[in-house]
Amino acid sequence: MKTLTFIGITLLSGAIAGTLLGLINQVVVEPFIDKAIGIEMQRHIAAGEIIDFNAQSHYRLWQKGGEIAAGAILGMSIAALFGIVFAYSRDSLPGHNNNNKKKALILGGIMFLVLFLVPALKYPANPPAVGDPNTISYRESLYTAILAISGFSALGLAFLYRKLGNKQSKKIIVPSIYAFVIASAYLLLPPNPDKITIPTDLIVSFRIASVFTMAIFWGLLGIILGLFWDKLKPHETSKLVSV
């Protein structure tokens, strides 16, 4: 393994995919956040509070700009995990060894399912104006719990999948065990404690947009890393040529 090449393409892939995520969110997700914040501001005004709209507008501009940089940082942190998993599982993923784009894209789809979609179906994302600030820690602990259950279950089953070798039954056994674990977690973990206080169509649209942009992110991460991997081949060790 060419360690420096591996680290370089992994972090660069994450930075590119994360930056694109931040840019896409400006168009796809942020309008829903603006609407939710607008509703919240109207409630404060109705309650007799004085709102500094200029300060709020400047803060939102700063927040949106920072989202792009935050996306790059998030992308690199996720890519660090993605790169390690890909390097370990590359030979086990479907596809020819010279088509790492397909392999990385498949892994991206799996990790999107395990690390985002499964937790999001149990505890879906809400815009900033939704939720009691006093329950933030509790809600974060619930989300962390389902994320850990999904992630570690998938990791353990990945080892089981490889251990079963060429047995065809593993294609049924492994997904069935994962489905059972997640279904049990869904039933045992408590629901989100916060009531929805803004229009349902806005919440649904925001959640769909969030899933859409994260799916794009994981797809981009897989494609970009796969392209770099095919080009630079970090898995190949340098050969010494005797003269």
C-alpha cells in the first residue's frame, strides 16, 4: 500500500465531495431552513419580542457561507473512514479489480444506508426551528444510539460475511440478521420526544431534500475515490528493479 497516496486521495475525495455537498445544500436544503426560521421569527414577533432582522440576515449569510467549509471538513472526516473500509473490503466488493469506481460506489451506497438512511428513518432530521432546546442532548443520545447499533452491526456482519467464504447462504443470512437487529432497535428505542410545530409539508420536504443531498454526497465520494484509485493505484506496492 502506498500510504501517502492513499491518505492523499482519501482526504482529497472527501474534501471535493463535501464541498459539493455544501454547494448543493445552498440550493436544495437552505430554502426550507429559511422558511422554518421565518415561521419561528413570526412566532417570536407574535409573542411581543423584538427581532433584529438585519442581524438575523447577516448571521444566515455567514452560516450559509460557513456551510461550504464545514462540508469540506465533514467530507474529509467521513472519507477517512470510507477510505479505510474500502481498502480493507475492496477485494470482497462486486466488480472487477480494475473497476474501483463501481466498487467504491457500491460501498458508498452501503455506508449511506447504514450510517445515514437507517438512523434517519428512525430519527429524521428537522430544520433548526423545530424542537425543544432542552431536549437536544436527549435527542442526540437517541440518534447516536441508533447510529452505533446500525454501524457496529454492519461492521460485525461484514466480518461474518467474509468468514463464510463462498457459501451462497451468506447473501441471505447476513442481511436477515441486520434487518432483525435494526427492526428490534426501532421497536425498543423511544420515539423523538419533540412535537412538530410547523407545517407538515415543510418538514417532509426538508427531510426528502436532506436524504437527496446526502445520497448525492455518498455517491460522489464513491465515484471520486474510485477514479483516483483507478488512476493512482495506491494498493500496488512499488517494485524494485535490479540493474
